[in-house]
Amino acid sequence: MTTDDLRYIEKELNKSRDELLEIVVALKKQADRDAIYRIENERALTAMAKDYQNITSRLAEVLTENKALKETLTRIAEQDQLKTRTLFGRGTEKLSDILHAPLDKEEFDEDQAEPSPEPYGKTTSARDCGSGKKHGKKHAGKREEDLSGLPRKQKFILDIKELDQMYGEGNWRIAHWHRHTTVEFDPAAMYALDTFTPVVSVGLEHELHTAPVSRALLRGSLASPSLAAQICYQKFFLALPLYRQEQSFANFGLTLSRQTMCNWVLRFAFDYFGPIYDHLKGRLLSVAYHQCDETPLRVLRDGRPAGVKSYMWVHITSELLNTSPIILFCYELTRGTDHLRKFYQDFQGFITCDAYCSYQVLEKEKQEVITVCGCMMHLRRRFANSLALIDKTGLSEEKIRQLPEAQALILIGKIYDADEALKNLSAEERRIQRETTVRPLVEEYYAFTEGIDCKDPLISNRLKDALNYSRNQKEYLCRFLEDGNIPIDDGATERHIRPFAIGRNNFLFCNTVDGAEAMGILYSIVETAKANKVNVYYYLRYILEMMPKHMEDTDRGFLDSMMPWSEEYREYEQQHTLMCQPELRSNEYTSPPKTPHKHHAA
């Protein structure tokens, strides 16, 4: 304590009692105010701490949300870019096509001047565009190959009077014939056919009886096998909706409403094509090697809320089997495992499919009974999409090929090339060759991809997805190496789904469940006929002509003759294909005429 402090206390002690009390009261008040300030300060600090904590927490949430939004935006942008590439780019997963795809370089500017036209006489085919390669002449025999599926008709033209005028009667003879080949097309001939059957009077009583007639396709209807086959052919083979067929028939002079055609399709699908569909299903399930996939379908009145997806499942025989191919479309309300459980209830064998979890659930439920095999094409597609989304501006082709996506595609391409060379071998020979030529390439691919660290922040999410798919599906992807009848991918099923998808884009939806089931039946008939390389129209017509004769049969053995590979149908198609004859004029012949003899005057 300083001297000044002592003097101050001494001075204060000399004050009166009242003055000291005032000082104490003042000090007390000051102390109370200080205590209040201290409490308020503590409260403020506590509130500030809470606010800081809330702000910090909110900042973390905002940063997380911002990161998620950026990832979503990136994903949407990638999906948009992939969609643009799907719509306007080349539909391929080959590395060379991805590297040189126009959409990867720059967008087309509509304001740019159009390219200068080709010089007269110089043409560019569709396969030449963008390839930079020159294609030579067509190989010898190409025309005969193109015409091998058509019946051949002959027409010999010989105008004797004209030749006599030109060269003199008796002064010429036929040395040989020049052949000029064209393809003739006769437009559809549609007419109303009135068929009369006699009503006979029998006996002295003159009882009237109608002569027996073959069963009509649909009693009291205008439908004939040829007309019904044409309607089904145009809808399920050419993807022509019924309303457009209605316009086409009106152009030929026939008024036929789309509702009438729809009723016919439903009726014939269940009555005549349905038994054949069931027979195909039985034969399909007797085969041990299947391929399977599914695709969405909109059905308006299926008893569920609007907008709920239905599905069309597609089951086919393995494309490597040396047997008649069968393609089966099955309509289901959902994509759940229940369909697989029901369809494959008594099945034992192998199913090649994508990585949809229901297949693997089915395999676990039926261990050692059903084996699921993976699809290498879905793996390749993931790497191709990842590579397509990379900005390759300023990168040389050599640098692009060093990218992990490109290297993976190169290795997968080698696997495909090696396996493609074995397609014409028997199943056992293919299995043996796969062990020596394909398996090392598969091991090389996995040695490369498994060496990539998925936690590396520099690699894209698309690449991580491809790598995770590759590792998670390794067991299934490698199973094709164990059996020569198992294909490397499920591409065959997707190729059979594509005509259905094209038709779906035209008719958009089905109105009822019956319509969807009828569609599945008829697409099965059409795609099976196509896979067996028969004339789809004649096959549909054959069924509609033959099935009414067997509707009362209890023995279903006749269904073997209704298959597209049956001898009965092959003979039917050949007869109807050769039925058409060219119209001949007075100077035209179907066989080579001889040189006429000179007429001598009497």
C-alpha cells in the first residue's frame, strides 16, 4: 500500500459517521451493479457461445447440403450428356467410336454454312461418314446373297415380228439370253370375298341342310386369316399402331375401326396364339440355359394408382445353344422376385442376366439348382459412360488411351474379340478354348482394375461405380468361363427387347392388363419367328389358318406342327412364297422359247 493510499484512508477516517454510511451505501450499490453486469456478461457470453455453436452447426449443414447439391447437379449434367449422346451420338461402346464421337469435340452450330456438296458422280455411303476409311467395290456374289431369301421367277421376252422386221424372216436365231435382274413388288390386294355354301334339300320331305364348312376364324366377323395376320404383322413386327392401320385401310377403301382391330387382336391372342405361347414356354423351361431381362410398360387400368410402372419380362434360350431359339415375353405388375419364383419354379440350370438383385435372391433360394451368370456388356457400358463424360479437349489420343477407363475398355475389348472367335465351336470345344485364350485376358483385366484405389479423390464417381460393379460382380461375370453354353453377356435379350421398345414408343401404353398380356403373347410369337428366320407374316397367317381346325382337340400333340421350325410350316411358307406369278404379255414366256422356223411360200 502506498503513502497516498494511507493518507486517503486517514483522511476518510476523519469523516463523520453519516458520511461513512453514505460511502458504504455507494460502495454497496456499485458492487450490486458490478454483480449485475457480471451476470449479464456471463449470460451474453453463454448466448454468444450457443449462437456460435448453432452457426457452426448450420455452416456444416450448409456445406454438406452444398456438396450434395453439387454432386446432384453433376450427376444430372452427366445424365443429360449421356442422354444427348444416346439420342444424337453413335450407339456404340467401342473405344475408337467414343474417342472420335462428334459430341466429344464440339457442338454443331446451326449458323454455320452448310458443307460444300460432293462433286458430281462422287457419293458417300452412311458407313463411310466420319470413318475416314475408303471402302472398295462390293465383293463378288453380293447381289445373289441379297436375293437369296426371295423366290425366283423367270420371264423371257421374244417379239418375233419385231425381230423379223429388223433382221429379216429366217435370217436370225437365238444364240443365248441376257439376264437382267430386278426386284418386283406387288402392293397389297384387298377385296371382299363372298363365299357361298350350298343349302341342299334332302329326301321327299325336302329337309334343308347346310353343307359342312370349315370353322370360321371368328363367326359373323369380317376377319380372315390373311387380314388378321396383316394387322398383327404391322403392329408387332412393323410397330405400326392400330390408329395408323385404320388410316391405311381407309386408303384402300376399307372402313375398319381401331376398336374392332383391338378386339380381334385380344380375341385371337388368347384363343389361337395362347396355346402356342404355352407350348413355347414348356419347351423353353426344358432347356437348361436361359437369358433374361425386363423392361417397363405403362398400363392405365391395372387397379393401381396412376403412374405406377408395370414390367415386361423377357426370357430366351441361350444364344450359344445349338437348338431352335425361343423368345418369351411375360407381363407382370411389378419387378419383384415373385415373377422369377413363379416362372422358374421347376427350372434347373443357368440364367445369364444383369446385376438386378432379384436374380441373386433367386439363386440363394435355389442353391445348386439355379446358377446366375453376369453380363460383361453392362460392365463395359459403365466404363464407356465414364470415358464419354470426360472433357477430352486438348488431350491427344495417346493420353486418352492412358486413362483408366480407356485401358479397361481396351482389356474388355480383347476379352470380347477372343470369345467372339469361338462362337462357331461346340460347347465343349468353346469351354476348353476359353480356358486357354479368354481366362488369361479376364485375369489381366482384373489385375489392372483391382489395382486402382477407389478412395483416390482424383477419380470420378462414374469410374468408382464401374470399379465397384466390377468387383462386386466378379463371381458372376466369370462364370461364362466354366461352361461353353453360357454367353459372355446378355446382349441377345436386349436385342429382342428393342423391337418391343420401338413399338412402345409408338403406342405409348396399354389400356388394360388383358391388352398387356396379349401383347406379350404376340411379341413372343413374332420374335420367336424372327429368331428362327421365317417369314413372320406367313407364320402368323399359318397359325390363324390352322388353329381353328384344332380348337376341339383334346390332344395337344398337334402343337409341335405349329412351331416355326416345323416341317409343316416350312412347306406352307414355301408353297405360299412360290404362289405369285409374274403377269405375262403376248411376247413374254416363263421358259426359253426356241427360234421360230422360216415359213416357205406354197
